[in-house]
Amino acid sequence: MGTKQFKAESKKLLDMMINSIYTHKEIFLRELISNASDALDKLYFKSLTDTSVGLNKDDFAIMIEADKEARTLKITDNGIGMTEKELEQNLGTIAKSGSLAFKKENELGEDVDIIGQFGVGFYSAFMVAKEVKVKSKAYGEEQAFEWRSKGAEGYTVEPCDKETAGTEITLILKDNTEEENYDKYLDQYQLQMLVKKYSDYIRFPIKMEVEHTHYEEEGKEPTVTKEIETLNTMTPIWKRSKSELTDDDYNNFYIEKFMDYEPPITHIHAKNEGTATYDALLYIPARAPFDYYSKDYEKGLQLYSSGVMIMEKCAELLPDWFSFVKGVVDSEDLSLNISRELLQHDRQLKIIAKNLERSIKNELVKLLKNDREKYEKFFSVFGLQFKYGIYQSYGACKDTLKDLIIFPSSFEGKNVTLAEYVSRMKEGQNEIYYACGETKERIDLLPQMETFKDKGFEVLYFTQEVDEFAIKVLMEYEGKKFVSISDAKLDLDTEEEKEEAKKLADDSKEMLEYMQKAIEDKVKIVRLSNKLKTHPVCLASDGNITIEMEKVLNSLPQNENKVKAQKALEINPNHAIFGKLKALYENDKDKLSDYTKLLYAQAQLIEGLPIENPVEFANLVCDLMV
Ligand code: ADP
Ligand code: MG
């Protein structure tokens, strides 16, 4: 059989591995062990339902053998093995997201350190080996095959002899160079250390013949004994007790398992017994995957049943609003052979999911309380998901999320929780005030804002489109309604002021009605405002749909029927313009109509709404100028 060429993609990655000057080449061992462990998992899983496999749990193992003379390192497993076709497909092509992601990062010129963080897989063997041989016999097959490659030139696959199912990988190490001593991968202590460091939690024993030197008596030659030993503790990290684990242990496991290159913000190690028995190790990542806010993103936790992985991404374990959480759940309550369909209705799984949701919430509440800076960083990455959560679940999750959302606020310009807002509300203030706009700066320019700040009311800035929709679903927090500053009806300070305002409104009633007629199809009412300080006018909404919502809804592509907020034009009675309007009402009603149109246009501009008839507006302004 002739030599075959690697697929172009694979060759690229392979070349990178062969020529790698990467300093952590040692991770090749982790990769090969993890592949062996996957292969063992598959056959072990089969053996649970198929007695003809003929192996017990304890029979499954990974073996490491170093031969110093031949300079070879052999990694053997008695797992599922590969057929001839699988050898070709699995080792001749890469289709791995991890490798591809690594490649992308690298083309962008980013740090090559990423090799160490991503699982680069089987090809990493070529960082240390000048030749790799893979003998494999697939479970249930008669014939074994050997795949061989010296790297770039291609590979061969030929029949070979092998007794039992499984895979035996032999690395012929590269020659030592001045910079690199490959012999260290033959050294017993090095290998022991590497297994501990990267593969300690592998559930199957990783065995190696270990030499012990015994110094019995002084002056006498020491004796050397050799024994096959298991190098790893085998208990998966989530099964171990929290007290024996360090943050580093948790973070290393995360980075390796979930192919992130940044340590997580925090982890949750939950052990539960009772109505549901499970161990869970969950992580809150520091950054969002690139596809997080797209439809392609798949949420889910890795699901194990008594230590055997049964599902890569179990979506049922995570509500949408916590879809960013990564982790594993291991429960003895779940049957090994459960199908995806049945799992969805599994009562036990539902209980676990509920518990986990609570644990995640509690962890976030704790973070918010104890490390505000970290929490705000987290929120800037994933907070949007909470707001969508509230909105899309029609409030079903509001008890979980209402204390986790934060908004920028006019109070010292910081982010605040709703609880913080309510706790320092002014005496007599019964509503939570917010203002919508593209940016904080834009909101600060709103005419109403002046008065709210002046009177010492705190205002929440809503700069994300979903904000107002989310709080409309929340409706209230601790009995306090949310009210937009455009719509708020502020109580005046004293009784006299109230009297005076009422009198003023009564006196101007006819004029205001006349003005409304001038812009009848645009606003429902023209009224006097007590929310304006130096600005002449503003717009308010007068109904369930606010002006901000009108903007958002009309910008959605699927909305053909444009919605309209009912609007009110509010006039500042303390502004010089008010006197002018009154005079016009007495002497020049036509002009009053024009002025009303102008004021309405101004108010629209301030609100960031488009002017319906810009030509008319321009002409009116021009008339005034000449
Ligand atoms: P990954 O493990 O992420 O799938 P790798 O490059 O590490 O990617 O391995 C490629 C594939 O080769 C594996 O998915 C698996 O199908 C196969 N493979 C590698 N090593 C073994 C092994 N020891 N036993 C069985 N199959 C293996
Ligand atoms: Mg792998």
C-alpha cells in the first residue's frame, strides 16, 4: 500500500506541530491519554449492556511504557479501537473545532501559547516524535491495522497483528537538540509528574512500571525493585472533596475541559444528597464564546451517570438565562441508557436543574455582594442575557433575576441594583425612575433630566433596547413601579404650588386645546409640565407603549404594522415661550398653530425621533428668521 497524503487542513496543523518551538510540548501526553480515555469510555459503556465485551470495570486501563534504548514512548489502551477506515478518517483529517479555533487565533498573530490551552489533539504527538505508529484493532473486528507517519510526507495504513481490541501508539522521539531534550519524556519522574499534572482525574488507571531504589544498609549497594503502579488518583475532580482542591486545580480542569484560554470568573462545586443525589462542578466563564449571542450557540452541561459520560451537552440542565454556564453534572439517579427524549421528562433531572439554578443564582448574589468589580465585569459580558431572560420568559424567572440586574444610574454615575435604588429613594418617592436613550450622555441631555437631578431623584439609565421591555415585564420592584421620566407625574413640593399649577392649567385650558388641534394627528394632548426647568418643551407618552418602545419595535424587521405611542406635548409654564404663546392665542392664532408645530418638532428632535415633515419644519424656521 502506498503513502497517502494528509488533507490540506490537516497538513497545515501538522506542519505547525512538527516545527513547533512551543515550550509546553509536554501536553502531547495529555492529549494521547485523553484520547485513550475516550476510547475506554466507549467500550466500557458498551460493556454495561453487552456481556460479550468480557471486561470488567477494573480491566480497563491505559499503559505507558518508555524504552530508553530505542527512544520510544508507547501509550496503550484496551478501548474501542479503530477500524482501517477510522484510522484514515480520524488521523488523516482534522475536523476538530479545537484545532481549527487554535489555527484561527494563530493566523491573527496571537500568542502561540494557545496550543497549551486548546486540545490540539492527536497531532500534538508530532511536537516530540519524528515518527508515530498507531496499531489499532476495533472492538468486534478480526483484523488489526497499523497507521504510520513521519509527518509531512504522508502516512500509510497496513494490516498488522494485534491480539485484543484497543490502540497502541508508539512515538519515536525526535533527536535531542541544543534547545530541546526529548529524552526527558522517557524519564520515569517526568512521566509521573506529567500524568499528575494533566491527567490525574482520568477515570481509568494510567499504569507504568516504576523503579524504586532502596538503600537498606550503609556501605551496601542499594536494591532496585520494579513494579507496575497506577499514576493517577482516578477520582474525577468533581467527586473529590472541596477541601483538597485548590483554585488552580479547578481552573486547570476548566481550561483543559472547556477549551477556554482564560480562567473562569468563579466556580461552583455542589454536592447534593437527598431528593436528588449529584456532584456538580460549574463554571462562570470570563468571556463569552464568539457565537454566544447567535443562534448557533448551544447551551448545556456535560452529564455523567455514576462517572460515565452519557451526554456532551444536556440543555435541560440550564435555563436560558444561565446558558453561559459550563460544567459537569454526575448523578447516580439517572439511568445510563436514557434517551434524549426520555431525559427531557425525567423528574430527577428536573430537580437537579432546579437545584443548580438556585446554586448559580446564589453564587452570583455572593459575587455581587463580595466582589462588585468582578460582578460588574461579569455583567458587562452576560448581563444582557438576564434582561432577555426576564422579557422572553414573561417574568417566570423574575424572582431569580430581579436582584441580579444592574443599571447605570445618575447617582454618582455608578451601576446600581434595584435594591440599592429602592433603599435610598427620597421620602415620598413611590416610583423607580428611568430614562431611555442611546447613551448616558444622550440621556443627560433630555430636558426632563434637569428637574429630576435638581430635585434629587435618582434616575436609571436604560441604554440597551431590551431594558424597558424587561422592566415592563417586571412591572415593579418591592412594590415600587417603574416610571419613565418622560411619563412621570411629579408631585409638587407644597400645597400652594399645587394650587397655583392647577389654576394655571385651568386658565390655559382653551389655549392648550387649540394647540392640540394644530397637531391633532400627532399628539393626544398638549399640557403644562412641572418636569421642565430651562427647556421649553418635551414629549411624554400617554399609554402603554412608550416612545422608546415605539422606536425599538419599529426598527424590528418583522414588524410591518408600525406601532405608535400615544404622545403628549408638554409645555414649560416657567419658560419665556409660555408668555409668548398666550399672547399669540389672544392676537394671532395662525401663528400660534405654526409655533405649536415648531415646538412639537423640537420635542421630537430632542427625543431622537425623526421629524415627519422636515420641509415644513425648515420652512417654518425660515419664516421666523426673515
Ligand atoms: P478529538 O479527541 O478531539 O476527537 P484527536 O485529534 O485527539 O481529536 O483525535 C482524533 C480522533 O481519533 C478521535 O476523535 C478518535 O476517534 C480517534 N482516536 C484517537 N486516539 C484514539 C484511541 N486511542 N482509540 C480510539 N480512537 C482514537
Ligand atoms: Mg483528543
